[in-house]
Amino acid sequence: MTEKRGPSPVLPPTLKWLLLLALLNQSLKTGSNVTILLTALSQHASPLMVGSLTAVTGIFPMLLAVSIGRLNDRFGARVPMLAGAVLVVLSTLLPVFFPGLAALFVTATFTSLGAMAFSVSVQNTVGHVGPSEDRARNFSWLSMSFSFGGIFGPLFAGAIIDFSGYETAFKLLAFLPLVALAVVGSGRLALPAPGLAKGAEKGEPKAATRILDLLKNPKMRMIYLLTALHVSAWEIISFLVPVYGSSISISASSIGLILGSFNAATFVVRIILPMFTSRFGSLTLIRASLVLAGILAIIFPLVTSVPILVALAFILGMGLGVTQPLAMSVLHEAAPDGRSGEAVGLRTAVVNLTGTTTPIIYGALGGVFGMLPVFWGCGIAIWVAVWVLR
């Protein structure tokens, strides 16, 4: 009888580099999002305009994520990672040379596209580093890298804005992807060989047919639906809190602290996640996290104290932080051979589709009714959707 192996106690060098690059990419993404939103608010943009700024970050990632995943399956991760890093550097620097809302829209659009190409490539690659028994451990580490990047990015951006202004924040954020260009471009990072999807050499079915084929798996279909709800809940922090904080005259540093608290909690909960997963199961934990998000959406607009908002953000982060590693592990286990990149890309497309529509809805409602009904409507909608999908 073959003895079942546990995860290796030593992280492979490739994984260590991928974790660092994921951290820097997430720092850039979250830091630039905060900088873009606060720059727009400083230029007296309306809630609808700010919501539109947030929404455009999901347009190209929504349309191209599956294609990026397929490129990974066919040709490997190196080229998409390099292209993503170059695009991020150029788009982040654009508002420095062309101030104004128009440049912010271009920056938001293409920074998100570059960061998505890099992120999808890293996520798919991590799923193939080392033996299968290390996969859950590897994704846990990757999720912690994302969390730490989410902590560092908003805090870094908020502090630089308060001390030196928006232009300096954009300049310094543009330095972060240069590490990825150096590491990946050198060719010294050993990336797993690409895996061709079944039937690729004989001619593939149409893209729409292939995506529907992925959705035939009940577990993957449920994960995609719960992912959409999770993104809607995540917008409580990434969109509603910055707008709400600005409306009650909270400083950029305080808003960065609230966002950093949320991401710190996602980091903490992912350290202890395995003990809860073995007891309650992945889907149960995801549903519970969404119920908690609905409760906190009701409470947030009733609070004006920064310390209490920081505490509420931390609790929300503890709840929502469990979803990403659980979803990624389930997707890699359920995806057909050679199509893990496509499965990751489809999940990213779902994330960005929801991220594109949700801020516009929140922004439009906020401009008409104010922020409190938006928070409460978000919470109630999440509860109803979780009940329907029970």
C-alpha cells in the first residue's frame, strides 16, 4: 500500500519568486486603484463618474481573461507576464504627463489589463509547481501574497498622496513592475512547460462551446456563481468605503488604513484557513463569508469613527478572505487536463464582469439616493442571492 505524502516543507525556488512577483503586482493594482479614485475625487468627480472609473478596470480583463488563460495553456506564462508588466508601467505613468479625468480612465483601463494578464499567468503557474499534494499549500501561500500586496498597496499610496501628492504616487507605483520585468525577462525563472488542451492538435471547437463545456461541471459552475457574489461584496471595501470615507472627510491616509486593515485580515485568515476547511467544507465557508458581508454592509454607513471602520473592515476581510484560495484549489482540481489556464481565465472574466457592472450600479444609486441606501441594498441583495444558491 502506497503511503500518502503530505506537502513538502520546502518551497521550490520558482514558487518563491512567483510569490514575490504576485505580491508586487497586487500592491501595484490596489495602490493604483486607490490613487486613481482619490485623484478623481480631488478633481470633484461625481459618485457616478467614480463608479465608472472603477468599472472600466474590468472591461478588458472581462473580455480577454479567457484568452490569456488559453495562451498560458498553449505557450506558457513568460510572454503574458512580460507583456502585462510593460503595460502596467506605461499606463501607471500616464497621469503624470497628462493630468485629468481622461488620462485616469485610460490608466484605470490598461493598468487593470496588464495586472490581470500577470495575475492569471501567476495563478495558473502556481497550480503546476510541485506535486499535486502541494497545491492547496501553494495556493494558500499565493493568497497570502495577494493579501500582503493588498495591505501594502493602499497604505503606500495613501501615505505618498498625503506627503507628496498624487503625481508622486503614480511615479513610485510604476517602479513595482520593474522587478517582474527583470526576473521574468532574464529567463532565469524556471516556469513549468505549457500544457496543450485535449484536441488542440486536431482543431478545437469554437470558444463559446469550450466555455460552455467548462460550465457543465456543477462544482465549477457553483464556484463561478459564488465568485460573482464575492466580488459584489468586495466592492463594499474597494469602491463604497473610499467614496463614503471621502464624503465624511476622512483623510487619504485613513482611507488607506481602512483598506489595509481589510487586506491584513485576508492575510491572517488564510494562515488559519486549513483547519476550518477540513471541518466545514469549501462551499459552506464561502457562503458564510457572504452572509457576514451582508451584515457588515448594513453597519458600515452608520459609523463615522475611523477606528471602528478599521475594525469593521478587518472583520469583513476575515470573512471574504477565505474565498480566493478555496475557489482556486477547487478549479484546478475540477478543470479538464491542459485547460487549467482557461478555467482560471474564465473565473477572472467572471470577477471582472461583476466588477464592471457593480460599481456603475452603486455609483448611480449613490448619486441619486446617497450612500446609506446603497450599502443596505448591497447587503440585502447578497443575502437574497446566497439564499437562492443554497
